[in-house]
Amino acid sequence: MSNSFANEVIDIKNLVINKKLKKYDGLTFFNDKNEQLNLKEFKGKLVILNFWATWCAPCKEEMPSLDLLQTHENLDNLKIFPINVGKDGVEKSVSFFEDLQIKNLEIYFDPPITLAKKFSLRGIPTSILFDKDGLEFARIIGSIDFGDENFIKWLSNYN
């Protein structure tokens, strides 16, 4: 299975486009009520898993643009899951979102850090992008401006 958009050249320094789509099983994480969610429940949607922590300065820098991306008019099929991997509690995470005036995103957690291990994360922030079939097609290593028009145009090809 190939994706014609993957061959498109896009000039975003931290964006790594997979040569081959990656499939994962058992991708679960928790919401702020400690309820478990499974990524496969969101098949048919374009999904971004964004891994962050309250102590991470680049995470703080990119979160407002990630928040705005969730409501972008050209990305109505996009679902963003900001997943805290910093072992921060709900209160600290909520305070982080309030300080940054994050209004469009909810907080999720990877308490046993299983996703971070499964994706071999080397640092945060890292965002992993999944197509409508639930396959990883790209990842962003480090922070970016999610409001970048080139990025939005490229991402809307997958919407």
C-alpha cells in the first residue's frame, strides 16, 4: 500500500516521512478520568499522537499551535491526542493547559510509558501521525509550528 502524498517534498526540518507505513497493535492510553482508549477506535480519522510533559519548554512552545490545528477548517477529520509522558498528575497537566489557554484539546496520559517505549521515542515533544487506516505515515521529532501553512496544506492531503 503506497501513498502518493508521501513522495511530496515538504520543507519542515523535524518532519520524517516514513518510506513504508507502520502498523502497530494495542495502542492504548488514558484520558484524564483514567479511562483507557484504544487508537483503533479512531480508524477513519487522521490522528496525531503528541507526546509532551509539563517541564518541557519546546512542548510549551508548540502546544498553542497544536491547539489551533485541532479546529483548522481544512482538517475536519483530524483528531489530536496530546499524551503526557512526564509522569505529571492531572492537576499539573490541567494547570499547564490553562496557563497556555488551550481550549480545543483534552489531556491524555501514558502512565506506564508503554507507548513511549513502543514508538522508541528519543525525546519530547514527538508527534506521530496516523492515516485513516491507523498506519503511521510520519512523525515530527521535536517541536514545530503546527500553524505553518505548508504543513497544514501537506497534512490536509491525508484528511
